[in-house]
Amino acid sequence: MDMNRRQLLQTAATGLGTVVLGSLASSYAKAAETLASERTILRLTIREAEAEMVDLTRAYVWVFDDGTPRLPGPVITCTEGDRLDIAVTNELPGQHGFEVPGVVSSGLIGQGQTRLLKFLAPPAGTYIYLDPFNAPLNRVMGLHGVLVSLPRVGNTPYSYPTPSVQQLFDDLGTHEVFPGHPWQREAT
């Protein structure tokens, strides 16, 4: 394939643009995380918002808002065993709630009410949080997000690996091709 100077410059500019946009996306993703263990009280508000869909249309949704409305809700990151204090305020009409299934539940929260949840972060792993009431409507409308509980020790991103998975992490987790433990905050 023959390439003239103009095509070379266009290709180089496209590549540079891709790198720049990729690094901005990574920075945005890190900024979007809510580090629960670094805040005194994490405040979430159940409210209405508009979200841009994949086809660029805007849709009416409900969100768990931490100051930046987004769908799904903010990623809550903590370390297993951390004490979490999450204040959930309902600004929508009717009863809503906040639950990490098997971990904590707010019960019903009426319009204009706030519920403070105090609990210990669960064993390392990834958990969904959601509004459990009027299922599945509230979740489908947008009232859901992810809680990521990081391990306090160990080299797997969860607390209780099976022996074969642990062996895989032992064999591959420290090789220079798979450096360190990217799920640990100090590694990023």
C-alpha cells in the first residue's frame, strides 16, 4: 500500500487522537468511582434524570445520584471490613429504597426522607446495589449500581477463591506480563 505524506499525517493524527481520548476515558472512569472508605458519609439521592442512550436519544430515568447523575449509579469502592456510612435520600414520589442483597437494606424510604445505613463492607467481590421495591421496574428505570469490595490481603480480587483459581493467580499474578494487583488502589 502506497501512502503519501497527507495520508501518513492523517493516520498519525487519528492514532494520537485515539490515545488521548483513551487516556481521558480512563481518567473519567477513575473520577466516576466513589471511594466509600475515604468519605465520612457517602450521600446518594434517588432522583429523576435524563440519560443519553446508545443511539444518542435522551431517556427519562431514575438514578442514585452522588452529585453527578449517571446511569448506572456511581461505583462504590471500599475494602472488605471497612465501615461504610451511606445516607440515601428519596426525592422521587412514592416509596423507594437502597439494598445490597445479602448485605444491607434501608427498608422503605418515603419522598423527602433520608435513611442512614451503617454497615461493614462485605467480603471482597463485586455486588449490585438497587432499589428492591416494585421490582423489576425501579431497577430497570435506573436505580442500580455496583459496590466493589477490594480484598484486604491476598492476590485475588475476592476473598474466597477456589484452589484452582488461587493457583492461577499464584502462577500468573506476579509475572511481568500481568504486573501486580490492579484492583489494589496503590497499584493504580
